[in-house]
Amino acid sequence: MDKITVFGSFAVDLMGRSEHIPVVGETVKGSLFKIGPGGKGSNQAVAAKRAGADVTMITKVGRDSFADIALDSFKNENMNTDYIFIDDEGNSTGAALIMVEEKSAHNSIVVLPGACEKIKASEIDAAAEIIKSSKYLLTQMETNLDATIYAIDTAYNNGVKVILNPAPAIAFPDSLYSKLYCITPNEVEAGMLSNTDTSTMEGIKEAVKYFHSMGVEVVIITLGSKGVYISADGKESLIENIKVDVVDTTGAGDAFNGGFVAFLAEGYDVFEAAKLGNVVAGLSVTKMGTACAMPSRKEIDDYLNNL
């Protein structure tokens, strides 16, 4: 089992469910409220860990009660907390405000990164050995860009394969693409980054060509209800979603990314790892929440054994 480092965000999820997501100026009476661990980096790390991977998380939290949720959640997952850095400059632990529409399970999210936007190069240096000892670095765009680039450089310069989930989609230097082994945007992010209309399959394929032309070896575009499109080694494939009763789609992309890298680290090729990552994502949407909804390895194996 190869080691994985996840560099990214932690945020406490504050989730409310209601009949519909309010429009500007509207107040809606909700039916349920939950608070728990989240953030794209943390969600992906938990998904990988529960899928059976050897995972170390690098993130930053504030000196507040929300930080306790972070540390407790990682300990409960039996994850190393040596690289959960504590902010001493008054920045709070990240938070995410999540509204979920009950009937469709669609969501709207506001992310407040807090301390995750204040990660320093010196903190990444302090975690450099764990990055260097990993086969894969998985990262996203919810941390400050300079830190994300520095973490990618640290991995790339030491032969570690970098997987970037470019969410949220923000501008970054074109020179970063050639350092990526794999990029995993959703269809909206893929369109924004490639300046392509990705509303059609032809547009998806054009975006794929763009990322390959920039030097990325493996391109995966998640398509929501339409599945996952993957291109690698001159081959392309559309992976359909598994059929499940959808309860909450929040965190499905994180589940995919964590599951994908977990099965890569287990030795599966990219196409098989993507299929299994899509199973992880499918199982995650059958529960409410984000990190807490990530399926265990037993749940994944049970599903596969019942096919």
C-alpha cells in the first residue's frame, strides 16, 4: 500500500435542510441542522482513509472550539495529527455554510477558509518528509494559492505524483499543469479552466484535450449525474454512476477524489481506480453530510460483492 498525503482545507460544516434553497432576501424554515467535520481536503482524506489507504493530512486550524472538531475527527479516523498546524495570528478554523434542498438533494455552499488561507511555506517545510515519502499528493484550491503551489513543487521535485482537484476553480499559473500527474475538475471547473463550453460531451472532450496539451497525464472530469469521464494513455472512457437512492450530494466529488487516490495507492490502474472512486462517491450520497457520509471499506466491498 503506497502512502498518500492530502494537503488541503478543514472546515466545520454547518448544514441545514429545507424544502427549497432560499433566493436573495427570502427566509425559509428548515427541517434539520447538523454540524460536523468537512472541508474539501479533510473530506478527501477521510474518504481515502475509510477506503483503506495510508493517509496523512496537512492543514491548518484556528485556536477555537471548531479546532477541537478537527482534531477529534482525525483521531476518530485513526489519522496522524502531527501536521494539523495551529494558527497563532487570530484566524479562525474554516467553516462551510451548506443549504440542502430536501427533494432534489441539491445544495448551495459558502466556504469560509479561515486559517486554511494562511498556511506558510515553513509549515509545508515542516511536513516535507511526509510528502517526500508518499507516492501521491492530493490537493485542492481551498487553501491559499501560494501554499498550494509550494506543496505541489515540494512533491513534484521529489518524484511524488500530484493529483489536483481544482475546486473551487481559480486562476493559477499555466506552469503548474506540467507538474500534475492528474487533474480532476467537475464539468463547470473544467470549462472555466479550459475556456471551453462543457455543456456537451464534445465540449468535455475539448477540455480534456486542453489539459493534456498543458502537460497533464491523466484527466478526469466528474459530470454529476452523468458519471465520470477519464482520459489516460491514449484511451478515454465514460464511467456511469451506480444506481442508489440519493439523500445528499454534498461531498460527492470529495468522495470520488479520496476513493480514486486510495485505489491508485492500492495498485489499481487509473481506469479501475476511477470506477472504484465512482462507487465511493455513489455510496456517499446515500447518507447526509460530508466526511461522516464517506463509506467504509466494508461498505465498498459489500457493494462490489453484491454486483
